[in-house]
Amino acid sequence: MSPAVGSPIIAHLDLDAFFAAVEELERPELRTKPLVVGGDPHGRGVVATANYVARRYGIHSAMSCAEALRRCPEVVFVRPRHAEYSAVSRRVWDAVREVVPTVERTGLDEGYLDVGEVARDLREARGIAGAVQAAVRGATGLTCSLGVSTTKVVAKVASDRRKPGGIVLVPPGREAAFLAPFPVRTLPGVGPRAEERLRAYGVTTIGELAALPDDRLAAILTGSVGVLLRDRARGIDARRLERVVANVSVSQEETFPRDVADRVRLHDELRRMAERVSERLRRAGESARTVTTKLRYPDFATRSRSITLPVGTDDAEAIGDLACHLLDRALTERPGALRLVGVTVSNLESGVQLRLESG
Amino acid sequence: MSTDTVAGAQMKVTCRSEELAERLAVAGRGVSTRTSVHVLTGILLRAESGSLTLAATDMELSLRLSLDATVDGDGATVVPGRLLVDIARLLPPGEVTLEHRAEEGTLKLTCGPASYALNTFAVEDFPRLPELEGDESFSVERPAFLDTVAKVSRSASRDESRPVLTGILVRFEAGRLVMAATDSYRLSVKETELEGGPGRELEAIVPARALGELSRVAQAAASDTIEIGIRDNQVVFEVDGVVLTARRIDGQFPNYKQLVPEAFEAEVELPRDEFLDVVRRTALMAQRKSPLRLRFEEGQVTVSAQTQDVGEAQESLPVAYGGDTLEIGFNADFLRDGLESVSEDKARLKLISPLRPGLIQGEGDDFLYLIMPIRLAG
């Protein structure tokens, strides 16, 4: 297990249709049916995950459940069970660490692996990637796809190329050529706004972004972000694995079946979410210093208001109080009914600062 | 008393640029940083009877002060505060003339070859600021008052969701002044012998930020006293001609006496400076709010800290501790704040258990700092 010489070898692992796959494990009869894990198709639910059968009907994540139902009336809807997914995810990552000890989880169903730690070259890396897939399947019955290359950005794009169950290797020197044909939006870091700007200037592929000269780049994307994205488009990405394994935040949010203007109801919702957030913090023995309330208006305008405390809290009431206070503040600035509210806590720390109490 | 401005009057005033800059820097601290109410981002200039008065407020606190000036026309106007402060700061030394041109809606500022025209706000929109009326005010010793503020202010909360904790409880009793502040994790209480005072019991919760500004303004003041007036909604302070008004915070301040345990299990005397140095050094490794661990055992205390992915530190100091071994975690900043607030050479630390509050005091009983521990994981 000598460390790799030269370029790093990084893999990106992505579980295939994770939520849906977990549901299929428990109810194997769903495997052959179009399945959507998500919200209420008769309300405003959105698709969290669609299985591969459902994807054949053009159903995909973030589509409204109502639309999914229109595209495929036989689709089976299942409400997400996040606690279950967390438990399965833990088993997945425990299994992955058996093969590659250093991993950076970026979500329940995806993360980066420091393959260079256990493989000398790309040929060995392919073997490792196969071993990771086998370990995950053995521990949970789930399939995953991996992209392997020298940088995070290339590994991430590669893991999505041959789903489900695929392994894509991009050797050193081939990074830019591999990325070039994909639409710019495929590049991690390019959001809808950047895509729109790039498109307006005729830049539609990653390769075109990579080829932009400095002055044109500066005209399209201001500041350092332009240079960063162009570097990524060229396969240049200095990010290494972040080994802080702890959660960075815990959140809860809810889209209402109908817009809600009633302040008491909104406060109730936030306090209920605060309870759940607090529960998760307590289980992890953590406390949070930052509380954020998210609001979405009927026109989809989304705002968030945060407050950072001098010390962390895991207390449901304290988090609820802050969340309601932030909501009130945001609603003073822009009143109106809301389509969604959410609570996020971040700036997590270990240990819990106790409060003074009488007596 | 402020006189209402006669419509059509044109303010014209001349003063020294150095003095204007210095006084504006003080007034500028009252300017609102929120831009929702435009006029509050401005500084009010009022010229009358041989002086120029500057005022700013963000509705929570206001500052007002004057400087000598040659007044060629009485009047008032409001100009963008931050901008005026910056301009004045950079002017060359010499005479500066400020002239309000109401018909143009501008303030013309000239200083030697430099001239500016600043757009103004409507003076009618600027809130009326309260005066300090002689009959209801009293004076206190400046150093004693400021020292008391300094001892407790760090414990005040910055969390605006519980406004009452963002204030300092200021209470005048017969012959003494008591201040208390708590953010619910720690509590500071300081009692100070005081000459003067209101002559009766009086208390108010004053925003800690306002007392902080008062300390800043009054630190270098020439006057030995601070004039104080306590109103229904406001507290007014005056020192060296600077009038600071603070909104009183409504609500019930926690009954802090109930927070202090009646008895402690262990007491240890610590050499303040030495222990503080140990805490400061070790705290460098208590990043991202990791707790500082204090382990007391026969004859010594060991302070340690570790931060994931950064590293760890530990250091022991001999102390006269004879109780059972006790390990307790504290927020490093809170512990340091408490020790720094002790002015004597010896600090006393009293403890009960790892989950109960600790008490820090100096050699006397006029100051206490109660601090809740961090429940250590694992």
C-alpha cells in the first residue's frame, strides 16, 4: 500500500437511484414497476428519486409529482423515509471504508474516495473500484457507479456517465478531452445562472468554456469564479479530499400543499422541524451555532435569514425560537403567503454548551 | 431645547476642519447601518447661537454633540453620514464652510481649494432627540461607572431573539451601583461603591451596545463625572458635552441571584496571570469552539484542548487542589473572559461537578462570573 507517486487518484462514488433502490430492497416487487420516491402527487410534492423504470418515462428528480403522474399513470409513489436512508447510507460507507479508508462523504448517496492511497496506478484503481462495488453490494444489496481520475471534478462527471453499475476511468492527460463534449451545465459549479450567461455568449459545451481566452471569460463570468470554472473545464481542480467527516449541517423543510399565510401555522411548522433537527443533533452529540430559516414565496422567490450564536445549541425550543424570529424578520421585509419553509442548522460542534438554570 | 427650524432659513457655518472631523467621527458612530430608513443613515447638522450641533441615531441609540463655529445663518439639514465623516477626515487642516442650499437640496462644503455639494435629506424626517433635563438627572463618578460596565459587558448576549439579554441591568442602590449581564451561558455581576447617584433606588436595562459606545466616548473624557437621566423609555448620558441616548429594553431581567448556587464542592485559588497564560496558549488548539478541558487533581490542574484535523495541546500548572479528580469542559472564550475580568492577582474558581456551573471571583466579593460548562462528548 505504498502511496501513489505523481498525480492523485480520486474516485467519485454515486449510489444508483438511491432512495428508490432502498425501497426496492424492501419490496422487491417494485423493481419492475415505475417507482417514484417523493411527495404527494395530488399536492405539490416533487420527485426525490425515480427508479430506472420510471426514468424511461422521462421522470427525473425535482420534477413535480403531478407531472410524473401525467407521464406515467401507473407510477407507484412512495413517501421518503429519511431515517431509513441514513441507516443504509451508513452501512454503505462503512463497507466502502473497508476497501478505501479515506473517504469524503458529500451526501447520503455520494462521496469521494482517495484511491491513490491504495492503488499505484489506474489499472490497480479499476480493480479497487470493482472491489468497492462488490463491498457495497455485499453489505446492502445496492449498486453504485464510480468515476476515477486525477481530480474531483473529472471523477464526479465520470461517475455519472455509465449508470447504473458503471465504472469510468479517465487517465492522466485525458481529463480535458473527456470533459470537452459535455454540456456546460454538467460541470460541477455551473448553476442555472452561469449556464444562462455562458449560453448567451455561445458557450454550450465544457470544451468551449475551457477554450475561452481571459478577456472573453472576464466579460462573461465576473470575478474569480470564471477562472475557477474554466480551470475545472480544463480538468484542473486542486481540491483534495476533505476529511472532516462530520455533518456540516442538518436541515428540514416542507413544501405546503397550499400556500400558507397564517403566522401561527408557520410558527408551528418551524417548531416541529426544530424538534426533528434537535433530535438529530442530540443523537450525534453535536450542537449548532448557526440557525437558518428558509422561505419560499408563491412566485418561487426564495429567501433565507440566518443568525449565528456565540455558542452552539441542540435545544429544540431555542432553535424553534430563533427560526420563528428569523421568519418574522423576513416576513417584515417581504410579507405574503409562503409555499415552503425550512430550518437548517450549521456550524456544528462537538459537545454541548449548557445553560444556566435557576436553583 | 432645540428650536424648530424656520422654513426657508439657510444654514451657513464655518469651523475648523480638524475639529469637525474629530467630532463627526464620534457622531458617525450613531449612524444607522441599516438602509431601510434612509434619513437615519444621515447626520443632522444644526447651526445656531455660535455652535454647530451634530446628531445621529439608529433609533436604538443616538449621539449628539456640538462644536464651536461661526454661524452666519441659523438652520439645519441632514446629510449622508458615512460620506460626510469620510470627507471631513480627509480634508486639509484649515477653515471649512458648510452652507445649506435648500432650493438645490444640497449642502455646499468648502475647505481651501476643495469643494463639495452633497445631496441632503429632509430635516423634518429626522427624529426629535430627547434632551437631558436638569431636574431629573444625576451625576456619577466616571471611572467607577465605566469600570463596572467593563467588568460585565462581555457577558451580554448578541442574540437579538431575546432582547432582554442583549442589555445590561443597571441598578442604583443606596451608596452603590450594581450591574449584571448574562447570555444564559455565563453571568457577570459587579457591585461598585458609588458616590453620588440618584439618591433613590432606580434600575434600567440598557443595551450593552449603547454602554459600549458610552465607554468609547467617555474613556478619554476630561470630566470626572457622567450625567445620567433615566426616563420611561430612554436613558440619557452626558459626558464632556456628548449626549448619548439609549432606548431602554423592556422586559424582565432574569433573577440572577437564583442562578448562583448556594454551595460549591471544590474551591481552588489560581494565580490569575499565570493561569490566564496557560488558558490563552492552550485555547489556540481549541478551534471551532472545541471545549477547553480542565482536569483538577491533587496539587495540579491540567488544561487541554484538541481540534479535529488541527491538533492538540496540554499544559499543567501546580495549584492547591485537594479534592477528588474533576474534569470539566469550558468554552475557551468564556473562561478567558471571566479570568480577564478579575482585577486581582488571585482568582478563585469554585466548582460543583462537570455539569454544574463554575464560579470565578477575585479576592473580593464585589465581582462574580458564573460560567456553565460544556458537556463533554464521550
